[in-house]
Amino acid sequence: MIKNLEQFFLDNPPEKRAFIGGEYVEAADGAVMKKGNSYSGFDLSGIADCSEADVDLAVQAAKEAYESGAWSRLDVAKKKEIVLRFAELMEENREEIAALDTIETCRSFQNYYYDSIPKAIEAVRYFAEAVDKVYDKSICGRAGMHGIVKRVPLGVVGVITPWNDPMVVTMWKVIPSLLMGNSVVIKPAEQSSLSTIRVAALMKEAGIPDGVVNVVPGRGEVAGKALALHMDVRGIFFTGSSEIGKKLLEYAGQSNMKKVGLECGGKGPYIVSSKCGDIALAAKTLADNMFYNQGQICSAPSRVIAETSVKDAFIEELEKQCAVYVPDDPYSLESRVGCVVSREQYDKVQAYIAYARECGYTVYQPSDRGTMPEGACYILPTVISGLKPEDKLAKEEIFGPVVVILEAESVNEAVNMANASEYGLAGAVWTDDLNEAYDVAERVEVGLMHINSYGEDDNAAPFGGVKQSGLGKDKSSYAFDEYSDLKTIWMKFR
């Protein structure tokens, strides 16, 4: 096990170039990004800062690979074999991949090594095992006629990934796209490029032909925009903010009406009914899913809506749980929580907390401040109560370890408050009344609703939101539909 992450990367400098056509290459103009991490300022400068010219080279490599048929027309059994081999290579290199994500994002090494990277590998294996169980359809119509409805690949697919969970989201999108026969150009978030650059080589080692997978690190407003506007890209798939998601919809319309899949922001409603029989478990489950990555989770249950009779008891239990998630050295396998991703994100979240104090709301943070060094960008778990549903803290996605507590007189009022949001990604209801549970689950406007749980779903369950939380689905066999078109072949027999 790596003992000193910074020394490890000084001794073993990670690959920082783009991956195009099966080879690592510098950006066409030689540009690189300059940055340090949010824990110690460790210098991460030198990652290729790709431009429109680099994106065009990557797309052309992907298009040539697609048209060659070396992958797009390869038998599905062989694709499955290669993808499963890739999963093995990820497993063999799990420590390095986890270290790459840790050094760049400063999320805890423990979380990457034991949770995030294993989940990414599980997703790869799930899709590989599922692809040959997804069948096309036959239409037995009028006499002497027969129809076939089949999935066909889009061609070249662009994938833009986020920094909060780089490998999981990359595998959710790239693997089903590849298994459908597409070639892929990946634009990783500029805050988390190293692991994606690394696994591109593992994909080649597994047997994926050159040009089928390409990686163009760089800034979203340059490389991401160029990818979304490219006329040879037939689909663009993104996880990130709703603001950028809307821009990608515009770019798709301005270019070639490419297919678009978006998994965007959230403000997860977490309804606690007066009929909840285990308030302590409800609070612990929220804390487990809210604070582990400094709240940098699009589906985080960040908006508690508790009935009046249980609100105070819930807050008391939640405050106890906050102490478990006090940030500490992200490089240590003993630490559950690290830093926020950047100084910019730190300042944004702290501004929300300062606003809450200025408004006179009740702001709770644990008294234990941890042992982080001066200058590290970390934020203590924060619980804010006493605010109204119309306050910006209850409406805007903070994307930090900040939970707001709202009070409802009834479950019906709680549902109405839950739905009074532009977001609709994930939510939960805690109640021991089965009728109430199912009624609330059906009425809350989200893509994924939990009953007496949160985050326990698996790869068989589709994930994606409604309203301004996006469109389309990650995970499950439904994901294959995102990366393919339906084609009908109609036959008439003599």
C-alpha cells in the first residue's frame, strides 16, 4: 500500500498527456493546466489543456476507428471478453487509480480505495455481463411481412465527466457506450483528469482497438464546448451542473441535433414522517450519504423535511452523527473524509454558511475541528435550521457538507415542499406506514425515490433525474438505450 502519496507521485510522475488514436500526445499547441491540490497545494501542473484542434483530432480518430468496424462490428461475445479483461486490469491497478483521484480531488483515499473504485469496477462487470441479455425485437405483423427493431450504435460519442466521483461516472457512461459499438471521446473534468488518462491505457491493454477510446483533458468552456458542437459527434453525455447541461442542449441544437444525456444537479428531499419508528437510523443514513465526500454529491439528501413532532429529535440525532465525518488527512487510509475539491468550491460553500449566520438561522457544526493543516480546504459537517422553504439555502444546490432542515405540519405538506424545487434527482421518505410510504414515493417528483433507506440501490437500478436534474439514465440495462438508436427493418416476403 502506498504510504506517502505525494512522494509516490514525485517518484512516479503520472501521465498527463491526451490519449488520441491509441497514443499519448501533447496538446497541439503545447498548452498545459497549472494547478495545486486543495489539501497541501501539491503541484499538479502539466496536464494537457486541449483545444478545439485536439478535440477534432480525437473525434477523427474515433470516427475512423468506428468506420473500420474493428470494434463497432466486433461480435458482442468478444466485446464482453475484452471489457471483462479491462475490469481485471482496473482491479490490478486499483491502488494507483485511487491514489490518482485522491491526489487530484483530495477526497479521502480510504473512500476511493474501498468504495468508489470498487464500485466503478462493479459497474464495468455489470454492463459486460448484461449486454448479451439485452435483446432486440421482432414484429409479427400482417401475413407475408415481418419486422425487426434493433439497436444500432450512434457512432462517435462524447462523454464529459465530473470531478466528484470520476471513475464511477466514467464507467457508467463509457462502458455501455462501448458495448453498443460506439467509439468514445472523453473530456474529464479539469479538476480530475489523471485517472481517466491512466485507464485509457488499460483499455488499450485489454484489447480495445486504437481510436475507439480517446481522452482530451482540458477546460470545459474550450474542450467540452468543442466536443458538444462537433458535427461528427452523434451523442453527448454529461454529468455536472444544470447550468452547463442547458448549454450542452443548446450546442446539440446548434450543431447536428446530436443525442443528449444529462445527469445534473439536485437538492434531495429527505422526508421524515411522524410515523418514522427509528429516528436515529434515519439520521445516521442521511449523514452516511451526505457527508462522506464533503457533500459533493449530486444526489445528496441535502434538504430534510421533517414533521413537527419529530423534527427536534431528528436534528439531535443528526448532530451526533456529524462528529463521525469531521475531515482529516485525505491521504490516510484511516480518514473517512478529506477536503473539498478546490479553493473556489471552498469559498462558495463557506459563503452559504456565512449567509445563514447573517440571517440568524441556527447553524450547527461539531466542536472537534480535526487536525487539518492551515490552508487545507475542508468544511465541517453543517446543519442549518430555522429557515423557510423559500430561502435560497433551501432551493439552491450548495454542493458541500451542508444540510438544511425544514419543518412540515403534515406529510402532505412535506410532499408539496419537496416538489417545490427545480430539481428532481433523488429523495427519500422515512415512515413505518406502508400506505404512506408508497403514496409519498409515487408523488415526490424525482428519478430515484428511497423508502427507509438511501443509496442502497445497485447497478440494476437506473439512475437519473427529472426537471432540471437532467434527462436520460445511467446504470442498469436501460443505459444501453442511451447509447444507441432504434432501427426498424421491414420485410415483405414473396
